[in-house]
Amino acid sequence: MELWFSEYQTKNTKLSFRVKEVLYTKQSKFQNISVIETEDFGRVLALDDTVMLTTKDEFVYHEMISHVPLLTHGNASRVLVIGGGDGGTIREILKHPVKEAHLVEIDREVIETSKEYFPSVSCGLSDPRVKIFCEDGIEFVKKNKGYDIVIIDSTDPIGPAVGLFSEEFYKDVFLALNENGIMVAQTETPILFGDLIKRIYNDMSSVFHYTNLYSAVIPTYPGAFWTFTMGSKTINPISHETSVEPFFKTKYYNKKLHRSYFILPPFVKDIISE
Amino acid sequence: MELWFSEYQTKNTKLSFRVKEVLYTKQSKFQNISVIETEDFGRVLALDDTVMLTTKDEFVYHEMISHVPLLTHGNASRVLVIGGGDGGTIREILKHPVKEAHLVEIDREVIETSKEYFPSVSCGLSDPRVKIFCEDGIEFVKKNKGYDIVIIDSTDPIGPAVGLFSEEFYKDVFLALNENGIMVAQTETPILFGDLIKRIYNDMSSVFHYTNLYSAVIPTYPGAFWTFTMGSKTINPISHETSVEPFFKTKYYNKKLHRSYFILPPFVKDIISE
């Protein structure tokens, strides 16, 4: 049997993976969760038929959403991740000398699925520095404060994640952050969703003193040219030279490129400054 | 009717575009040439069902294969492009103060198709500085010399382009180059074809004093993380500060990132240094 898993990256573009085996598929309270073994990209975690990660390229996303803010800050002790139930972002955060890493994932079944099917991704979730909260991230940041870094490791801005892409939410995150706090959100691709990126940039700019985009190549995400938007209270990521050297091995993040990540191609600069 | 054009990026991964209209499809002496109007990526040129360019993202490839070598060199007068019958690379080269740009495209019908269906890409082909040769690039470089830059703007290393990915060919290109000459080839993605990239790197290294990879994100190419391999006779692209400023507008290339383009993520460095 010839079996393919296809993601509609948009209504008009599909990425399809030849399937070795469908390992798991279940409707949770919030979404469909599927685990698929593919030929080219290893094991795939899909939520509502959207690729969250593949074991082939997840290192790019997880390293870049974690190391860029943590090494920009240079002295993060308490870190909060909203979303990211697979554990990949937590795994990377734990490579830094943090004291506490909190994970707020609305769907407990994502965490359970990752623990069972993605041990190389979820491996940090049982670390004693990690505390997991299965609740709504929007409500959580209203009640919990004192973080150095907040990372929004969300799904796309449809369904349960819509509220994570709003000015109100960024205001609450601002208040949940310490004096030199930094937030980062995954913010989709300028190739296909320029309007969204501009809106997020404007919203975050109205809350934070410094707002900067950086990018990374994620082959299995729509458009592949992926952005992260960083809001910072006091540290300017462009001029600030962090004193902390990564003392761990990375596969995508390169310390020599730290400042370059924030230098955008003109077409992206045009989108946010229009 | 729901119409899709799918490229098998590998045997096991497909990228599919919803089709507005198939504008042209014809078997030339060398390959099938098709022009498709898509919903998300504008007009697509496909050779043997492989995407050569889309009007949405072609600027990345054409800027990066041209501006990086030309601005590294800083004083190029005669430039040769092998392949690239669509004219996109020539269009970018002509933004520099070159005296002559030669295009060697084996398939005249690619040029004709681009002239008819991709005026924004082929627009430079009628410039008086351009000379077009419809012949085999491998034979051409054996007989024609005196170039400052040679750009290998080829299809994938299957079919007619195989010979353009060989040490013998790089030796002939070396001899066709002037004293400070530089060659660049498009060299696929390390996400899926690490072995190929390593072989090309080794082959080019055995011919040129300096061999360096650089990369760019091309959403519609397999793996999206695309590499170019540059062989240079005397100019070290890492330490050399070119004095020439781009006096033209770009969409992807950013002069501030010129040196950063050559700094690779560790996973790519590992592939070529294994």
C-alpha cells in the first residue's frame, strides 16, 4: 500500500510525506494528535494534521526558540514555556544554568504522546528543575510572575492558540517578566503570512521597548523561512554582547551568528516597516 | 476541477501547488518544459516536473547565486553563467558594472519559454552586454577562457547536468577563470543530500585554494535550506572586505550579512568536515 501523509500548509499548498507506519492517532479534548513514521523526515508529530515536529529537523526550531533569547539575556534563572508540550524547547533550555523551567501546555495528551513516542525530544520533562502545568497559558501568565524569559511555543494562530497572538496577551507576558525580561514567540513565515507578521510586530512593539525579528530555516514548516519575534524590556539584542558562551554542542545555533540572526533580508524588513 | 501540480522532491516527499492554469507544456530535445500558474507561488517554471523557479521566491536564488560571488570579487568584468536559461541570474549580474555576461544554456527552448512567460525574470537577456550560446557548458568551458566569475546555475545532478557536478569540470572552470577568478555552483540541500554536498566540497577543494559553502532559504526547493559552493583562486571570502557597495536594491541579499552567509550551522560544518 502506498501511504502518504499530507499537510495543507495553506489551502493551496501541500507538503506530503511517504508513510512507513501510522504509530498513533487520537482525538484529545483539544485536537487530533498523530504520530507518523516517515521515510525522509523520521518520526512526525502532527496536531490537527499540522506538522509540529519531525525528528529530522526539530533541532532547528527548538535550538533557535531557546538559545537566542537565553543567550541574549545571559543570566536567566526562571524560564516559562507556553505550549511546547512535546518538550523540545524544555530540553534546550535545560542546557543553560537555569534554576526553574515551567511548562504550561493546555493539552496533557500532547505531553503523554511525546513521552511515549519522542523520547529524544521529551527527555527533559522529568528533570527536577521542570514543573508542568496543564492549563491555559493565557490565564496562567495573569497569575504567575517573576520570569526572566517567556517563550511562546505555540501552534498556528488558529483554534486554541489565537489568544497567544494578541496585544493583550503580550501585555500580560510583559507583567509576568522580571526587570530585564525577554519574551519570544514563534511567528510563522513572511513568505506566505506577511500581514500576520506585521501585526505581531506592531503589537509587540507597543508593549516592549525593543522588538526584533530573527529567522531560521525549518524545512517542514510552511514557507520554511521561519520567524521568531522577540520583545525585550531593557536589553537591546542588537548591541548587547552577552558574556555567556554556550558550553554545549548545537546543531543549528552558531554563537558567531548570534547578532546576524537579527539582521533581516530587505523583503522582511519591508514587511514590518511598511 | 481541482488541479494540483506535485513535485517529487525525493521519492518520499512531495510538494504540491494548487494550479490556476497550465499555461504551457512541451517536450524539448532535452526535457519537459512546463509553465504553471499557481495560487500561492505565482508562476512556476518546471523542467521534468522539477521546480526551477516560482515568481514568488525566485529572487532569493538569483540574488544569492549572483551577488555573493560578484561582491566577493569586487571587480568582475567578464562573467559566465552555465545553465540558467530562464535569465534570472543574468538579470542580477547586470546590476553590477560588468562588461560582458555570457550565458551557456544547452536547451534553447528554456530561453524561449522564459522570454514568453517570465518577462520579469528573462528581462536581461536582450541587454547588449549579454551573449547567449546554446551549447553544452562542459565543452564550452574547455574552449572559452578569461572569465572573472563562472556561475553554475544548473538543474539537479541527474540527467544532462551530471557532468556539471564533477572534479574534471571544476578543473576546466579553474582554467577558464582569470587570476582572481571565482566560481559558484548551486549545490542542493544538506537536509536531504549530505553525501552529495560533501563530495562537491571535496572535489572543489582539490581544485581551488579557497572553497566555501554559503546558504539561503528557498521555500520551494527540497529541504529549503539551500547551499551554494564557491571556489576561489586567490580571494578568501571570509577575510576579504570587498570595497564595492551594492548600489541597487535587493530583496534577500543584505550587504551586512555578506560574511555571515559563509558561517555555517554546526550540522552543515559536520557534514563537510567528516
